[in-house]
Amino acid sequence: MVAFTPNRGYPYSQPADPVDIPGDLQRLAEAVDTDVAALTANIPLRPAIRFRGTDAIAAVTFTPLNPGEELPFDFVSFDTGLPYAISGDHITIRPQLPGYYYAVATISIPRPTTGVSRNGLTVRIKKNTITFTQNTNHLQPSASDGIRTGSARAGIHMNGTTDALVVEFASTLPTPALDQYTVTERTLTLVRMSPTYP
């Protein structure tokens, strides 16, 4: 006689049952499959979006006058229902739902085309013109590296109206001076983790 697990109701054979290994495995697999499908169907999707840019950008840095280049995005690569507004030639992103967000920015950093050594390659995310997270790599890609991906990530509260995000890249020389560094693909992914603000 078939028994069932107490929590999820999965079928299993008892010692006195006739041996039917293929049938028992099929019944168990189908019960698990049906149960998991029902569970996942009830998990709501978090509002999330990913912006992407693919063209090469010559990022100019000259601290303190121009601490980095704000990077534009060309299109949305996925969107699970997060309303947003864009301004400034697709540079500034304003999520239109208040809440707590997880933000991840990535930038593809190729090997430099000049022989100049940089002592810092920085990816930063700014909220309302103020840096709220950044990550700096102190070694530029070598000939064997090809392209590196720099990234910055953090959680942040957004008010859903005026709060805006910008992704910026900066390169710094050992002796402060004007620098130009070409970067390629970049992304900004936003996931609304909670509707609570602040």
C-alpha cells in the first residue's frame, strides 16, 4: 500500500508492497514536479530591469574638474515590470517605484590602446550626482587579459520620483592629468527588493 510523506504528500512504497521500481519512481517524480510547479507559480517576480549599452565610449577623466565619464545605455535587455524614466541621452535612470533596490553596474574594460599605465580603473554608481558605491581596480588589463569586466554593486533606497542613478567610469594616471580610456559594453541592473522607503 502506497504511503505519503507527511509534509509534501510525496508517494513512496512500503516494504510489503509489490516491487514496481519504474512505476514508483514515476509517481514520485510526477508528484515532485507538480508540487514544485505549484510552488514556483506562487512566487511573484520582483520588479527588475537591466539597461545595456554596447558601443565604444572614449571616457575622459581629469580630476577634479571631470572625475569620470557618465555612460549612456542603448536598450533594455530585460524588464519584469519595473517602470522607469530616462533622461540626458539615456544616461540618467529613474526607477518609478519607491523602495529598496539592489543595483549592479558592469563595464567591459579592454586592454588600453596606448602604452600609458593607469593606476586606477573605477566603476561607480551615482545617486543624484553623489557616488554611493564604486570599485577600483589598480591594474589595467594586460595583453593576455584581453577584456576585463569591472563592476560596482550596492543596495540603495530610491524614492520612486526624483531619485536618479548614473553609471560612471574613470581612469587615473600615476601623475594627475587628463586621461582618455575607451570602454565598451556596460550594464545597469536594478532589482526592487522591498517596497519600503526609506
